[in-house]
Amino acid sequence: MRSRIAVLASGGGSNLQAILEHFDRLGAHRGGDVVLVASDRADAGALERARRRDIADVVLRTKQQPDGPPLEQLLDEHAVDLIVLAGYLRLVPSTIVAKYEGRIINIHPALLPAFGGPGMYGSRVHRAVLDAGVRVTGVTAHFVDDVYDRGRIIAQWPVPVFAADDAGTLAARVLRVEHLVYPRVADAVAAGRLTLENCVTSSSPSLVDTRPSFTLLPHEESRLAENIEIALGC
Ligand code: GRF
């Protein structure tokens, strides 16, 4: 049985779009169906993307929109099994986090636990990466608990930072990778291939093996040394 997925988004919803398109490609093999898109913002592009696909789109109850339904009620009404946060800027209430343990995932545009936590969203993340002078950033998909950006990591993928980058060019490079990683993580969790329990140990069959993006295999050591020398100009 496929999972019933709710996507929560506050912004444009390009990750939502990437998930929908990936599920289209998987066809009958997909692990879930997006049955609901909900937002705290009436003008979120994600809602428009849902409407175009005849997926239920809902503006959640907030101080500004007191008439909207509360999240928990909505999840029950749509019999949601899995919550996918895709650029959702609010903390998910702890009652929902407890009820959906291991069934809420998020994508963060940096390599957690670095550059995460309260206030670290959107271009702020990429500016902090540039200010810190790191040469590698990336994406992190993780399970959600009741602290921002702290839940168990499911998958990470590195993205290089170039000297000429500004927050915009870096965000675009990272987003491209998000669109590749997140739909695959969402599908694996929806299908039950990846769970909070089995993503703990390094010996478990891992969905995202970052080795191909590095040269760390024993027989590649000389290549690695050579590449380091080239990078250092020695
Ligand atoms: C992404 O960068 C994601 O990592 C972060 O919020 C952004 C959402 O972008 N959590 P979009 O709305 O999916 O285009």
C-alpha cells in the first residue's frame, strides 16, 4: 500500500514539484501519493502547484488566518501517513511530531549539523556558509523531531562552494541537488525502505551513498593525493 503524503511548504514549492515529477516517473512503483499540500501562507507558490494537479491545497490556521484548519485535524481528515516538509518555515507542533515519529522528513540546504537551527533558512543559510569560508556545503535530508534541524540524518550530498559565489549562485547549485536527493528520500521513506530505525547504522543498506562524489576508495588513494596536490598548487 502506498503512503498518503502531506507536503507542507511556505514558499515556491520547487521541491514539491520535483517530488511530484519523480513520482510520475516511478508510476506504479512509487512509494506514495501526495494527497495534500498545506501552507501557512496563502500566497505560497506550492499551493498553486498543488491546484494545477488537483491535489487538495489548504491554508493553515495562523494568527493572520484564524479561519484556517489546524494542522492536526487536516492530517486526520486526509488520513496522512507521511509528512514531507519542503521549505516549511514553522516548527511542527510537538503533539504532531510525537504522533508521527519517524514519519516526518525535511530537507535542509546545508550539511547539518552545520548551518542549521532557528533562523537558518533561505538565503541566510547560504550567506552563513559564504561568511564561514567553507569550500563544501550540501544538502541534508533528515527525520524531524521537536528541535529545528536536529532529527536523525537520512542522506547528505556535498556541493562545492566556488570563490565567485554569492548567496544566489550557491542557492541555485544546492537546490539542483535537493531536487535530486529529496524525491528519492521521500519515495524510500514512503515505501518503507528507509525508516528511523534502519537509517541509524552505517551497515544498513543506505539509500544515498556519497562515496561516488569523493575519491576515497583504497585503490583511489594516489588519485586523491594527486587531486589534493593540484588543489593546493604544490
Ligand atoms: C529549499 O532550499 C529547502 O532546502 C528549504 O527551503 C527551500 C524550499 O524551496 N528547506 P522550494 O519552496 O522547495 O523551492
